Amino acid sequence: MRISGRTLRTLVAVAAGGAVTFLLLGSTGDLGEAVGRIIASVSTADPGYLGIALLLFIASQVARAWRWKLLSWEQPISMSKALPINAIHVGLGHLLPLRLADPALVGLFRYYGRLSLGRGTATVVLSKLLDMAAMGTLVSCAVAGGLSGKAALAAALVGVLSLAAVFFIAGILSVLRKPFLRITRGRFEKGYENLAQAVTVGSGRRGRFAASYILSLMAWSVKLFMFVFLLRAMGIDFQPVWKVLVAGAVTDATLAMPVHGLLGLGTLEAGWVAGFAVVGVTNDLAPGLGIVEAGFSMHLLWMFFAVLLMILGGLYLLLSGREAR
């Protein structure tokens, strides 16, 4: 039986995620004891801090849904549709490997939001670009606030460049068009044109485009502070906070890359460890709970939030029915 390339890549990603999970847990010493510490930290998590983290997560989804409404331009998606669609997308992003949630999001836009496949794809890609710019700005601000001297100046410069890139994106795409189509042999020409058109429309509506960027900043700001309160729910009041924000940003970035396996297990935790390593933290975050165990505990709580909202969003869409055409 012949296996398609996509199926093979999915199987490889799932296997790789499982292998990384095993290696990370094994690196803590006894595998069984590590699992026990993770279960204990999750089961004894402080409900108050968990509630704050959940509210921050919901706030990030509201901001992202509002941004979908703005980015759909001439066919704006109502918030009553954008919010559950976004919740389903985020939940699937945690469950499915290889960013398979993104094609599902385009389909949801088509079915419930009346966006064409090309326009839906362009909207998703444009949102990714805004996310990258917003994340670059926020992480740079966090680093600049926590450091001093040349390092702080370099971080601030990255933040300024990230901000500038948002408003020069139309010109950047125009310059990159020919090289991109040459490299891809024109296979993605239609998609690229849809993206360029969406960006051009956005540039022509600078008020809404700027608002979309501000919403991206808001969404990521509250999302990064969610990690702070997830740690506090586990009894970890890590200082300085800016290091948690940077580690959280690196962790979340792994979800945007087409490499993570089923449930994101292994890859998210690897991003968590790498994020703390970037800011010079390699020791235990709390007595008896290392970075790896804290990463798995954080992941399980975060995934619970995402799946809970996904279920609620799915039920709402099923009960409300398809958008009238």
C-alpha cells in the first residue's frame, strides 16, 4: 500500500514528538517519578490563578476574533461567528499535528463566514504575518525592559523594525513576488496574489489595518501573561517576569511551525526548555519541579483551556447553523 507524502510527514511528526517526549522526561531522571510530579502539579494547581489564566486566554481569543472581523474586509465575519471559529481553530491547533488546523480554519471561514478559499487563505496568512510582527515587538520590549546597555538597544531596534514591517508589508511582498514564484515554479501564484491583494486592501484601509495590528499586540500580551499565571497556579512565582514572557513566546511559536506532532507533545516542551535557555535559565523553576516537568504541566493545563473553548465553540456553531448565503 502506497503512503501519501502528507500521511508520511504526519506519521514522522507524531513519531518525532513521541521520541522527544520520551527523551525530555528521561532527562529528568526516573521517568515514572517525572510523570508523577507532572500529575501532582496539575492536580493541585491553584484554582484562583487558573481562573485568571483562563480569563487571559479567553481575552486573547476575543482579540483574535475581532481581528478576523477586521481582516475579512469587504465581507466582514460577525463576532458571533468569528469567536467560535477562532476557538475551534486554536483547539485543533493543540490537537492536530503539522498545522492541519490552518486548512480547517479556511474551511470554517468558507462554510460559516462566506469567504472564498483564496480570500480565506490570504486572511489566515496575513494574520500570521501580523502575529509575527506583534510577537517581535512584544518580545523585544520584554527583553529591552529586562536588560540594559547594547542588548536593550538591540532589542528595542528589533521591536521598531517589527512595527515598521507591518506597514511596509505590501512593498515587501511586491519585491519578493518574482523570486518566490521562481523558486516555487509558479505553483502558489494564485495564493500569493490573493495574499498581496489582501495586504493591498489592508494598506488602503490603514485605520482597520492598524487596528488589526493593535489587536494582535493585545492578543499576544494577554496570552504571554497567561504563562505567568499558569506557573503561579503550580506554585511557581518566577522572577523576573520578562523571562517567562520570552520563554512563553518561544513555546507558542512551536505551534506555528509545521513540525509538531499529535497534541503538540514533545515539541511544545522542547520550545519551553529552549525559551528558558535563551534567557539563561536552565535550573529548576521550583523545588522538586524542573523546567521540563513544569513545561508538561503548563502544556496540559493550556491544552485543557483550548479544548474546552473549542468544544463550546463547536456546540455554538452546530446549534446556530450555517451562515445564510
